[in-house]
Amino acid sequence: MKDHLIRATAFEGQVRAYAIQSTDMVEEARRRHDAWATTSAALGRTLTIGSMMGAMMKGDDKMTIKVEGNGPAGAIIVDAASTGNVRGYIQNPHVDFDSNEHGKLDVARAVGDSGSISVVKDLGLKDYFTGQVPIISGEIAEDFTYYFTNSEQVPSAVGAGVLVDTDYTISASGGFIIQMMPGASEETISEIERRLTEMKSVSTLVNEGKTPEEVLNTILGTENVKVLDSLPVAFECHCSRERIETAIASLGDEEIDRMIEEDGGAEATCHFCNEVYQLDEQDLKSLQSTS
């Protein structure tokens, strides 16, 4: 089953809900960044949540998410578009630990238990929307639950999970965001809380073959869910050789001369996807003529 994301409502509009399968997306990120198990889970959870948050936007809107904890993995940066497509990286991908006391990958130890999560939304206006909250656990999903409730004032439940195989490849990844709309009844809230407590982890459900639709049915009850639409999602970077050339050309002839004299060329690596672009002396000279 290919990665996709669904948007839905439930309980006759009292609830807004999103669910995603992101296995291929996270595997692509792991492969590009050569991430180890624990950092794959940290980056994967952030990409998964970022994809759903992107799908909350419209048109050409986009956002940048930064998880900056005090752990050895360093910062996690994710760009998300309204299509649900994302790109992202983790500062130190080669961080790994033994499982925690719950037998899970110790993401909190890699991310850290203090620091901040910031979300910057580019809504095509002069000003950007920026929200920031402290990291409360380093488990990522719990931190975004806190973000929605405190920064956007939307009571939410966020889940994200990544299963990593023994060869470090991603065997399953997925997530959900459940949000209470104004006027949601205490009965509805209690029912959802009960179901969340009783359900298996989202990564286990995805690994068992459950679709995003079935994940929402598990949380909200089949009879209560109304699926609005479904989007294919993927890891997608915007970098290109043309963009790199434009950036180098903007440095000016003198700086390009220095690059030619000292290095005989130039090499640029995209942080988001780890793609490497190499320009030889002739390439650089051709940029001078257009700079």
C-alpha cells in the first residue's frame, strides 16, 4: 500500500481528524541521511506529523518545523507543503541507543527533554505565523500535542510511530492528529480518550496492514468517521542544480574566481535531501559570464 494521508471529520463535526501511512516517506529520509535506528524514529515521527500539519494548510501555503532539543541528535528541521509532501533532516543522524524501559527506541534520549518546538507558517501574507512551545518529553508526538493545545489553542491528540528493522530500514511508519472543535461534548472527548488508551501503537497498526482509514476507525469508531479526502504523500525536495548555480552566481565574480583558484571547482550538498551537486572550473566560469 502506498503512502497516503486522509482528512476526516467525526462525531457530526465535533472532531477534525488526520491519519497517515508514511513508511516509504520515512524510509526515503533514512536512506538519504544514512540515519541510525533512534534518529530514524525521531526524524520519521517529525516528518509524519509535519505531513499532516502541512495538509491543514491551503493553496501554496507552507511551513517549517524545528525541533531543537538538548539531546545528541541535534535539531530536526522539516519543511511541509499543503500537498502533504515533506522534506527534512536531523543534525546528527548517527546517534543510537539501546531500547528504553518500555522496549521502544529511546527517541527522548536522542532528542532531549528540554528545548523548544517552533512552527513557522508562510501563508502568503506579509507576516509569518510563528508558534513556539517548550519540549516537554522529547517523544515528539507528546510535544506536538502540547504545541497544538498551547500555541494554537486547539485541544488535540497526536500520535506518531516508526518501526525500524534490524538492518535499519523502515518497516512501518504512521500517525494521526485528532482535534476537538469548539463545542465538542464531554461525552465525545471521554469516548476518544478511552479508545486512545485501549488501542495499539499506531506503528503496530500500520505494520499489521491497517490503513489510515482503519486507524481513524479504531480511534473514533467506524460509525462516527466521515472521510473527506485522501492525498498521496512523499518525501520531496525542491533543490536542483539550477538553484545551486543561481546561488553561486549571486556570490559575484570575485568569489567565484577564488573558488576556481583555491578548489578548482565547487561542491554543494542540500541539507534536506543530502543530494550533492558538483561544479567544475568550466561550470564556474560559465556562471561568471551570467553573474
